[in-house]
Amino acid sequence: MGKRVAICAVAQIKNEGDLWYARFQNMLKECFESVMGQTGVTFDMEKGIRNVITCSDDVFDARTISNNGMTDVVGAHFRGEEKMAQESINGLGYAMACILSGHDDVILYMGHCKESQTESRRMNMNLAFDPFYCRPLGMDFINVNAMQAREYMKKSKVGDEQLAKVVLRSRASAKKNPFARENAPVSEKDILNSPMLADPIRELHYYPVTDWAYGMLLCCEERVKEFTDNPVWISGYGSCIDSYFLGDKDLTSNFSLKNASQRAYTMAGVKDPKKEIGVFELCDHAAYQMPMWAEGLGIADEGGGGKWVDGGGMEKQNVNTSGGMLNGNPLILGGAARAIECFYQLRGEAGDRQVKGVKKALAHGTYGAAGQHQAVVIMEKGR
């Protein structure tokens, strides 16, 4: 068995604020048919897809056992299906493990989320907390992230002006991405005066409710030429989760991201990410997380997030050419969106936002309050 895993094809629908006219089965079917058409892969049990990984969440789907409605759509009947109700980037790590272990040659990986059909995003987030001590306090990702934001902004000299720059860059980059959510134009003044969600996080500092679906085909090194002439290789993966209770951790330490990124760098043989990686896709649920995650990945100096933003760090290091999570992806699918943008960049298929000469790219995903879980994937241009 080879030592590399290839992404052979990706497909996605456009991110939308309210995809009221389509069931999630229709969203997935469009992606499924695209992947099948691009690769010619079959469901033959000997040479085709034997295992399917899906990403969805009962809470955001507003139904119990929500993947029961998608099994047939993704061809998972009478074969293995692994459902993930967690950040989507972990599906790439799981697919990588399945293939490198020799258990599978080919993996179909699909995911969906319709945030618009649930009554309250914040009520959903509240369910992630301890039912006895934290949920009754009304904790959710937004107000807990606000606690982290306040401490981080003080530590790294990040103010409202820097956060406005992050939002403006996100919106400008998204205009070049045909799959990005369409948002109303905003000015710096609009951002600085937008209503508070939880101090210091303003409404325009946080990602908007979004619906989306995607599909990917991954395979082992030996069989890649059966499905594509232009593969993208996954060369590194790392994940880490911080303590569950807020009082047990330092909110500004970047503990889990530093550990996850170092594991991914080591696996991929990356010594200096600033010099070796051409595109960084960071999962910025909130504007303050852009410089904070940059510090955790080692592309901004520790405590220097504000200086990094003002010094053009996002532009110099080609961060979030897609528009990023901040422009709009569903909460659990941010990591997959980051990986898909890396795929396009490495294949030279990113259109007006294409970065020249990209050989390596980094996709990042995070889930939970205050960046509790972090995962990093290193991807490389086919050769």
C-alpha cells in the first residue's frame, strides 16, 4: 500500500442563506452526480466504492437519525457508511486512515447542513455544553467565544479596526468565488457600528447562517490514475482537543491548534510553514479568530496578531482566498470548505482568485467553544 492518499474530485453547491426550495437529498444528489461524472467511479464491491463517509448533524437537520434520509442518495445501502456528526475536516482524516491502513482503496465522502431550517443556531450550540452546570447559564459558542475574544484581543493588540480589516478582506475574496455565499456590501463604518452579539463580537464579526453540501472522492496512490490525471495529495493530518470545561484551560494558549498543526507539519515534512505553504484556509467562525489561528499555526508571531493583520499578513500568505468561513459556511462544514478551496488552488482551477505557483496548501477546521477542537490537513499538488 502506498504512503499517499489522493483527492481525485470535489463537488459543491453554492452556499446560500436559506435554501428553502431544496431538500438536503437534492443538495447531495447534485454533488454526488458531479463526482461520479468527473471520475467514472462505480459501486462495484471489488473495484469501486465499498465505504462511504457522511457528515451531518441531527440537531442542525432538526430530525432524529438524520443520515437515514441520505443513505440511498449517496449509494451507502448494502455497504459501509460512517456518519460523522462533527467538524467535517475530520472526515478527511478518517478517509486517510481507512486508505493508508489498507482497509479501503476508494472512499466517497459527502456532507450537508441546512442551518436555516432550525429555530435557533444559538440553541443548537447550547446543547454542546454540560447539561447541569453550563447549559442553564445560556452558554453557546458565540458568548463563550466572546470571552476568548476579549482576552485574546488584549494579549495580541487586536482592536475593532483590525477586525474590520478581516471582515472586509473576507467579503472581497468571496466576490471572486462563484460558490461563496452572497452577502450585502459592507463598509468599515458598517462593521464598526454593527450590533453586538456578545461583547466584543459584533454581528458582522460572525459567520452568517448558511446552507451547503459537498462531495469528494479519495483513493489510494496505486489506483489514482483510474479516476484523475490531476490528483491532489493529502500529506499530513493532525487533530487535538482541549479541555471540556472553560475553567480548565487558558483561553488564549492555542493549545489544541498548536498541537494539531505540529502533528500535521511533522507528517508532511513541513519545517517552515511560512515559506513552504502557499495557501492557508483558516476556519474563522469569528473575525478575531483569523489572527488568533494564524498565531496557532505559526504564521503570525505569538502575541502579534494585530501587527500581522496591519502588516498585510492575510494578503502576503494568501489566507482565505475563498472568502473563508466568515463569509458563510455551515458551522460543521467549515473544514471541508477550506479543503475544497485548497484543492482548487493546487489544481490551478481557482479562477480569478488563483494563486500562482502553489505547491502546498493548508486546510484548517475547528469546532466547539473557544476553539476546543482543532484539526489541520496539509495538501500538495499532484506529481
